[in-house]
Amino acid sequence: MTFGDNVKGFEKLQQTIPHFIMESFRRNENRDILHCKVGNDWQRFSGKKAKEKVRCLSLALKALGVEKGDRLAIISENRPEWSFTDLAILSLGAVTVPIFTTQAVEQIRYILENSGSKILFVSNKKILGHAEPAIATVERLEKIILFDEDAKPENNGKYLTLKELESLGSTVEDSYEKLISEISTEDLATIIYTSGTTGEPKGVMLTHKNFTTNILAISKGLPILKTDRSLAVLPLSHIFERCVFYILCSNGVSIHYCPSFDQLASLMGEVKPTIMTAVPRLFEQVYHKIVKKGMSAGGWKTKLFVWALDIGQKYWDAKEHKRKVPTNLAVKHAIADRLVFSKWREAIGGRLRFFVSGGAPLSKKLAYAFWAAGIPILQGYGMTEACIVSANRPEDNKVGSIGKPFDGIEMKIDENTGEILVRGDNVMLGYYGKPEETAKVIDEQGWYHTGDVGYMDEDGHFYVTDRLKDLFKLSNGKYIAPLQIESLLKQSPLISQVVVVGAGRKQVGALIVPDWITLRQTLEEEGFDVKNLTNEELCEDPAVIKRIQKDAYELTKELSEYERVRRVYLLPREFSIDKGEMTPTLKIKRSVIDEKYSEAIDEICGS
């Protein structure tokens, strides 16, 4: 089977998302293709059952007065109802407006009002309780439809359950096929509001064509098989997982929903995925847990673990740079694989063919470690405004790069600024209600200006070095790219979160939230008595600060003199969405951090 065989013939379909997905449901009507854990049991949906769910929901929405172009919002964790609802909305030519469950009340209110959503779908009682203050103030909302029946308030006609909506749809005699025949490739499919690291969120308008061209291009570019099993852990509200769902579903891949990161480890063991998407933060957490476990084993086991990590780095470095692997190194790697790395693969189900990583750069050290363990990570690249743009391929992978663009997508580097530019049918229609903002990022030739700085190597692989808006100058005029330095620092098992700082100051510094369990364990092994110290006290202890500064300096010593991190400031709690320090997609709001910790930054960087 060649790449893209699962979607062969889809080019002949009308280029809309429902046409692609419903055709895949038809092809796989007797297979269980969507799965969700409910309690201790798995709820399974065959292609036939999934198709009927979408049909009933779309006909019911039509009966409620939903028309082409209407906006309908969804706030829910990952679950099949999210996808059924989304597909039902799109089948009417209406527009899906996803909202993150972690978004603040004011952001929920802004999105509902700005988008003009007339119906809101809400997952459960907890999420409804969180969103209710926003819902109460949005007069345009005609209906709130709840996935869980026990979430429905009594004696309130504005609320319906999804089950009630589906029952209504089963009585409607309209033709579903007629409904989807009236939508076209150029129709607006979704408005996704950007995270808003600066200013208010902008609504990114994406058409059916933006998604379906992605489905076809990536299906041909990556080895996606009908026999694959996937675990959807990234929020469906995010562009990455949304695109991935459409792509995998179109290819008949068996998809398992993971509602939260907390359930990831247990579900990976059950599902045994063969293909999966993730973000660097997830790999960092997994890697640090593995290192922590290996280092705490003690005696010869710890020595074996350290030896295996070193052999793995050397082995994959030689493989990636197409050097001949010395026989003795190959033998050592085979031993390391049998004794150490095989256990890594077992922990993630033992069947994984490859991960696709996106959202931020993944450090080479972590990538090498996973590849050496037989867990390939293909780093990719995309953004809300342009869906999935590029990725490494299994047969053409360069660790540290974001790979090459998929078919039909152009990429280039701006000669003056070093910015990465993207052009193709994947690029958004524009920002909803903001033509001036759209004109700032899409030029007259159709190039979307990503805001990412990078370069292309001699083989056509692209690399991201930082965000244009995140670059800052030291007082000596030297430019600093914080993202790359942070990627290096995250290799330390002692560091959980890090923000590189120093704009306008004398030198680079880092605000660091330690990995408290690993830090305490390491300090005790090195002779420190920390049992009775709180996290706050550890943050102020000169010996503790010096110990983490040692890691920070070692990890950045290969950089230019002015880029090295010599001083750090320790924080007792993690940066959070609730405190306004991170976006719902876990990106740091640097302007907030700079203002909030200005005194600390002055202390370590010089004012």
C-alpha cells in the first residue's frame, strides 16, 4: 500500500470535510473506529453508528433553525460527542467555534459575543459551572446543548441534552444528502480564536478547502495506515489535533479519545497506539520521569541507565548524520536496547510506529533519546492560520528541523527579516472582522507571514529558531532568541518550566520552576538535608540556586558568551493559565512574565 491509498478517490468528492469523513465512515461502517473510555468500559462507535449520529444531529439542528453561515460554539474535553457535533454543524454549512475548557470566563464571553454564536454545546456539569457566568451575559445564545444529561438545569427551556437533540433528528424527514450537497469547498468551516499572547484573541477563519487540502497532502506525505490506532490527547479545540482528527478519520484509523493528560499513561498501555501526535512539553515530562526512575534505581541499575543514555545519543547522532555506525557502538546499542530501551517502548504500548510533534521546538537531546529507544518522533510545523504546513518524514528526518512542506504548500525565508513565509490552500481566509489585522500578515502575493524566524538548509529542511516578537536585545545591543535557550535548559531533569529573560538588561537570566521531586531527590543524594524545607525555602537557599545554576550554565556553555545563562531565579509554583501567565495552548505570555517578575529579572540580569 502506498501513502494516501486510504483516501484514493477522495479528490473526486466535493471538497468539504463532511464529504470526506462521511465517506470514510461508509467505507468502515462495520469497523469500530471511534472509542472513548467511560468508567472502566470502552464505548465504541462503528462507522455506521458514527454516520447515523452525525446525520441525526445535523437534521435536528436544521429543525432548530440553524442555517448556513450560523456560528455554533463547543466547549468540551476530548470525546466522540465533540466530533459528532462538529461534523453535524459543518454538514449544514454552519461554522464551528471551538473554545478551550481552560479559557477564562472573560475570554469565553468575548468569543461567544465576537463570533455571534447562536448555540453553545457544553460537555458536563463542571465545565458548565465554569462557563455559566459568561453564558448568562450573552443574549444572542438561543440554546445551550449539554453532552451529559445530568448537567441539564431543571425548568429551563433554553437547555437541551444531546440525547434530546438526537431524538429530534431521528424524527426529521429531510434528506441529509441534500443538506451536504449545498455546502462547498469555499464555505467557512470554523473560526478558531488564537491564544492571544498579546492583546485580545483574533478569530481565524478557515474554509473547508483549508482542511481538505491538508487531508490529501498529509495522507500522501506520511505513512498513515488503515490498521493504525491513535490516541487523541491534545485538545480538539486546538488546530493541530483538529486537523489530525480529520486526517486520521479520513484514512480509517481507529481513534481513541483521551480527555486529559492525567489519563495518558494508563490509556497508552490499554490502547497501544501505533501513531500519535503530541507537543514537546509532553515528551519533556515523559523523559524527565524516565530519567528520574532510572537515576533512583541505585547501584548498577543507575550506572546501566546512564550508560544506555550515552550510547543512545552517540548511536543516533551517527545514524542521523549518515555516518557508518562502528561495530562496537552497534553492539553496545543492541545491549542497551534489550536491557533499557525496550522498557520505554513497553510503557507506551509497545506498538508505536511514530509520534508527530508540533507546537514548539523539541530539543535534540530528547529527540535522540527517543529515536535511540526505537520511538521515532517526527517534528512538524503548523499554526492556526495555516493548519499543518510541514513535517519530517520517517525516511527523511533531520532532528531539530521542522521538515519539508507538504504537497501544494510553499515555504520560504524572507531575505530581510529571516521570517518564515507560507503560501497555499492551507492558509486562512483571514481574521474574523479584522481586515486590517489580516492585511498585516497576508501580503499581496498571498504569503502568510508566520512571525517565526528560521532558515532552510541545503537539503530543503526548514528550521525555526524563535518568534520575531520574542527576540529581545540586551543593553549591549546583542539579540537573544529565548526559545532556543529554553529548549536547551529543559533538558535538565531538575527543571520543570523555564522562561529566559533579560530584555534591556546586561545579561541573560532564567526564571525557573524546579521539578520538585527530582530536585529534592538529587539534593539528598548530594548530601543536602532538605526534608524539612518548603518549596519557598528551597527557592531562596543559595546552595539550591547554585546547584540549578550549574545545570543551566553547563547546558548553555556551547552558546555564544552573551547567550549563556549564568544566573537563575527560582519560583515555588508553576506558571499557569489561571494566573494569566500562559495561554490555553500552554504558550508563555512573555509580556506578563516580564512585568510580573521585573524585580527578580533586575536582580539576576542587572538593571
